[in-house]
Amino acid sequence: LPADPVAGRKLAGQCKTCHGLDGIAKIPIAPNLAGESQIYIQNQLKAFRSGKRQHEMMTVVARDLTDQQIADVAAWYESIEVTAKLPE
Amino acid sequence: LPADPVAGRKLAGQCKTCHGLDGIAKIPIAPNLAGESQIYIQNQLKAFRSGKRQHEMMTVVARDLTDQQIADVAAWYESIEVTAKLPE
């Protein structure tokens, strides 16, 4: 099935404590995910799932995600528009 | 020395082809860095430098960075303000 950002938004309930539902991180050790490309987020979640990328928390989170769930949640975060403002 | 975002902005010249000088990524496989916390970026660059995190390009980029350079470039990207806009 094609990636579904609406389904991904629901799945992001388990991401929001650290990464925010809007993808702006709540804690300094977690990255913002807002506007990250679907492919980047997919690659990272699959790397956590396979063990190629290691992180105490994310390894556990990613372990049980299906490819469809990964695509959906990645599509959700990609769908958020980010704007950057340089310091003065 | 404390992290210096002005020095970091200069160093970011070598990041900008993929990540943008403003931290908005130019290519889908690279993450946005705008507004990521200094500690997150530092942790990732040190993980690439040590080999804990692997990436064909970033492993090479990080290899020769000093702790000071890592802190500086991380401070630059942290200093960029990001705003997220949810889809309608």
C-alpha cells in the first residue's frame, strides 16, 4: 500500500513524547523530525530495526514496526512543512 | 573553548551541499539540521567519527573533525530557528 500520512499521524503517538507530534523535539537528545524526507526517516527506522544503527530507545521502538508502519509514520513527518530562520 | 556558532557557520560550508547552510536538506537522503540541538548533532558527528554510526559520506566527513569543530558546527545549526506547520 502507498504510505499513508493519516495512519502515520496515529502511529506518531508513540513518537511524540520525544520527537513531538509536530516533529519538533521535546528533549535535546532527540532530533526534530518535522519535514524530514520520507526516505530519510524510513532509512533510519530500518537501520534501528536491523541493528545497523544503535540507540537504547529507538532500537526497542523500531523492533516491531512493519515496513508499512515505517512508511506511514515517515510520510506523516514528511508532510509537516518546516521553515528555517537564520540568526541575525 | 565554548562552542562558537560563527566559526561553525564557516565550517558548515562543507555541509551545505547536502544539508544546506540553513540546515534545510538539499537531497532526500540527508536530514535537515536546522534547529537540531547542539548535543544531538555533536552526538551524531562523534558517532560517525568513532564508527559507531556508519554512513559512506559522513564517516569520511567526520573523521578529521576536532571536538571543537564539532561543537562549533553543532552550535551553528542549533542557532537556526525552525517553525513547523502541520498539514491542513
